[in-house]
Amino acid sequence: MPELPRPNARQLAAGVAVAVLAFVWPVFSSRLVELFGVRALAASLLLVSAGSLFALGRTVPRELSPARSDSLLLIALVAASAASGERVFLLLVPGFVQLAIARIFWRSLRQGESIFERVAFAIQPYAPDFIRPYCRTSTRLWAWLFLANALVVALLAFAAPLESWQAFTGWIVWVAMAAVAAIDFAVRKLYFRLYGPGPLDRLLARLFPAHDTEMGRRANAYRRERRISLGIPP
């Protein structure tokens, strides 16, 4: 896996701007529209978006950065809002963020290591190759989730009251993603049955012993052999 370059100050600022766009924008956009109007807010967002996407593209590997078509779509949405004064284009921005992430996840599946394979082997370089199918399945699941979120945002932007859009983008989508993350964690624990010293792991080890499944035995045998080879007590 290629080493990610260290971001400089401008690139870090761009990353913060993207995070604000994803997390803060849905919560405060209505208030900002009331204060500054659609056109002024869209013009400001256009500058931030263009600069952020440019810097982000120079920070991360090409396969993990937004596609050029996604970047152009964001700029087109914000420019259309600035030109027309129509708020609906701004309401589509959170959907764009979700769609762009989904496309990055799908692209990682097509072009080599999936997102979660990269993360897993960055955290644990000695992880076994037999975890890769699970990582790819999990990456695929999250890609579908981001795509579904994008479609819901678009539907609410065009065909629902503003309050429904605010509720979904403001908290419902994050609750749903937290629930999926919790389910993913539970399934991963029960599939590989690699437990640590924490109280939750000790409870799971009693309820779902590692030796009860073939994968549990295989994963724990690999961990034991690897620890011995590294001179770590098994």
C-alpha cells in the first residue's frame, strides 16, 4: 500500500473545510441562508469548495480522492444556486458529499485494495490475507449506504418539507450510520472471534467462544503464531 503524503497547512485547512461541508453544513445552512441570503452564501461556498477540492486532490492518492466529475458536480450545484438564487441546489450539497464518498468506495473495490483493506493493514501490517474478503464486503456495504443516503437527500430536497431535509441531514443519517457501524463491529467480532482484554471482549469470549467456529480457530491460531514469531507472549 502506498504511503500517504503528509499534508501541509493549506491541505489541512482544505480537509477541515471538507469536514465542515459534510458535518456542519446541514445543521447551520438554514440559519446562514437567513443571515446572508442564498446567493451570497452560495458564492462563498463556491470559493471554499473549489479551493478544498483542489488541495484535497494534491493530498491523498488519486484513487482515494473525489473523481473529477464529482468535483465538477459540486461546483455546478453551488454555481447554479449563486446564479439563480434557488435554495434547492444548496440542499443537494450533502447528497453530493455522500455520493462522492460512495464512488470512492466503489472505485477502491475496482482498482485494487478496498478502503477497509487499506485501513486494516495500515492499523495492523501483520494482518492475515484471509481478512480481505470481509474487508471488501464491508466496503461494498458502506458504498451502498452512502449511495442510499445521497438518494434520500435528493428526494427530500425536491419533494419534502424543509424540516424533513433538516432532520435527515442533521441527525437521522448519522444515527443510521452509527447503527450500521455498530452492526459491522458486532458481525466482525462474531465472525473472526479475536478478543482483547477489555470487559466487552471478555463477555463476548464467554458467550461466543473462539474455538466454536472454524474462522475463530483459524484467526486465533494465526494471531498466536504471529505473536510467537515476533517474540511476543501468546
